[in-house]
Amino acid sequence: MFDEILGLPAHPLIIHFAVVLTPLLAAVAVAYALLPRRRPVLSWAVVLLSLAAPVAVFTARQSGEALKAARFATADGLLGERIASHQSFATPLLLSVAGLSAAALLLVYGTTSARDTVGERFGRTATTVVSAVTVALAAVVGYYVFRAGDSGARAVWAV
């Protein structure tokens, strides 16, 4: 399923979704957390990216495993090391994106007024804590998406 798209290896095509959506999620989630006045404008983007980015990273991870099994199962030496290095960032990236998505969705839920209340669903303290967690997870996601992309480029281009 994750092997090919129109006869081409799927991984190089699919990773572009993860490379674009994941940093966008991190940036929009940080903006949502730190700019309360912009929350009504950003909420839809946070929700959509929180749903799409983990799917993109999961799909990139699965297609990478399929590519490795199909074409690089016997890779050893420097190429094998570079592929292993690149592959080692897949799970931490997926977990951190899932955590950021959950925190960002919780933040949107907590800062959106319920029908029968005025203001935030959680208190100011809880909103501040969830905002801080969101910003911290966005930094972690930024780190892992950079490391995964950099190690993948080094594996392909032998830099």
C-alpha cells in the first residue's frame, strides 16, 4: 500500500506532506498559544493541521519502511548507517507530532467558549499550562522534523 505511486517510490512523494504540514502545525500551534487575540482566526487551521500532520508523518514513516524493505534491505556500510540514522527519527517524530496535535486540540477546546459560558472552558492557569506544553512540544517537533529531513537528505545525497 505504501510502496509505489504511479510506478514511483511513494516515500519521496509522501514526505513532502509531512515536511510541509508538520512545521506548519508547529508554527500555527505556537501562534495560537501565544497570541490570544488571534485565536478565533487560527482555530480552524490548528484543528485541520492537528488532524492532517500526524497522518502525513505516519504515512511517511510507513512508506519509508516499505522503501527500505523493497530497495535497501541489504544496504550496509555508510549507506546502511545513514538509512538507520534517518529511520531512527521516524518514531520520535510521530510521537511528538501526535502529542503536539493532542495538546493543540485540547488548547483549542479549552479556549473556545461553551454555549452556556463566557470565556474559557478551563481556568486561566490550566490554559497557561496547556499553552506552555503546546509551545514545548512544537519545539520538540521542530527538532525532530529537522533531524529527520536532514538525515534523509544526507542519506540520499551522500553529503
